[in-house]
Amino acid sequence: MTWQLRIELVAALLVFATLAGLVWKARTGRAHRVRSGEQVDLLKLEAIKGGKPVTKFGRRATALQFSTEVCSQCRQTARLLGELENKHNDFLHLEVDVTNRLDLAAHFKVLQTPTTLLLDSNGRVKARIGGAPKPQVLQEELRKLEIKNV
Amino acid sequence: MSNSTTAGIDPRGPRFGAAITSVLLLITVFLGLGDATSTTAGFVLLLVLAALFAVGATLGVSNHPYAFIYKKLVRPRLAAPTELEDPRPPKFAQAVGLFVVSIGIVLYLAGFSYGVAIFAGAAFIAAFLNAAFAYCLGCQIYLGLKRLGVIRNA
């Protein structure tokens, strides 16, 4: 292989990786509408919050975040959703570690983490966000679920 | 999930390491595409990278040589980190890196010398995305691999 061709191939690899990164960055963290989404079963979820089992959804909306142990973006997402929860009484943030709950991962078809489901007041899935949610996306989705002054 | 069992690390550390790794992997690709002498040099560099990945995958990224460079030379020039990160995600990424470059090493030893360039290239993409875009392998592929039964724990 000539020097020139080798340099071209290395440059092509660099360009490909950059494009892949830009595409990933643009697509991750966006919300997708869920039509006639299921009603989440809190008993099956076994979510724990503040050391207690969660028995109620948020009054207007709930963000159900699926995480694993080896997910750095899950921490950032949990912090972001936690801040929103502190600001809004009607909004609940639940985080479920699916590292050892593959049944839940399979049931909700979670492949990447964080994956966040946005639920209405009845716990019905309205939207799904794969990857770390962009803050503007969250604001818009919460407005749709009637969380005011986001 | 709790961070209580493990001390947090500066999240910029692993990305600094990924930047060095991606440069070295790109050099490996270049060497791996050349003549026999050049490919052998690429193979040796890939062995070194595999050893570095093995350190990160077993001892954790905070005990990685790059972490010492980061602590000595880079971090003193930066502001304190705004948040600390769980060290398990980058440790998982190191294990994936080790796995990928090992395929290249095995293929080279089996007589397929382009294996060095191909698998160094694959590892480069992940390391570069991590360094430049904060792409996190643990977030993207860990759960999928676990659901497929490929891995059992972190």
C-alpha cells in the first residue's frame, strides 16, 4: 500500500468517526411520542425512592429512568431530573437500575441507558427518550404533560 | 444504584486518556496498512495498547498510567471538576477496548496481518467518540450485551 493511500485511509477513518459522532449527538436524547402506551405497573417495577417502595405516580407526570452500573450519563440524567423534581411538586422522578433486572429491560425494550419514559398522571407511557435527555427536550415534554413554568 | 461503594473520579480524566489512546490507535492503523516491517511495528504498538487497556480494565482507570499524567500535568491547570463520576463506566470501556484489540492481535498471530489495522480502527472509533463526543460504551452497549448473555457482570 502506498504512503498516500495509507494517509487517505487514516483520514477517511477520522472523517467517518467524526460523522458518526455528529449523527449520534444529534439523535441521542430526543423524545419520541408513544401512541397508546402501556400503563406502568409500579408493583412489577419495584422502584425504591428514599428507601421506600414507590406506590404512587407523580400527580401530573413521572419520569421513569432506566440505568445501569456502568453508565456515566445515567448519573447526569438523574441529577437533571432530580432538579426538575425539586422544582415541581407534580413531577416525580423514578430511577430503576436494570443491571440485575433484565426482565424489566426486556419488557420495556431497553437497549441503551439512560432510557427515560415519560408517564402521564395515570402512569401511562407518553414519550420515550433514549440517551441523556437534552434539557430543552425535557422542558417541552413536561409542558405537554401540563407541568407549568418549567 | 449508589456511588457510595466507589470513590468518584474526575470525568475529564478518562476522556483525556481516550484522546491519547485514539491518537496511538490511529498511528497503529497507519502502521498496520504498510509493509511487513511497518505492520510488525503496528502489532507491537497494539500489544502495548492491549497492556494499557488491561491495566484500566483490571485496576480501574484511576490506576492507569494516563491517570497519573492527567493528575500531574493536566488537572493542576484546570478548574476543579464540577462533578465526580463513577469509575465503573470507563473501566467497562477499557475491557471492551482490550477485547477489540485482542482480536487484532490474534488475527495477526494467525497470519492475517490486516487484522491489526482493522481492529485498531474499530477501537479507534470508540476511543475517539469518547474523547470528542463524550460517547460512553457502558451506556450504549452494556445492557444489550448483558441481555444477549454475552456478559454476566460489570
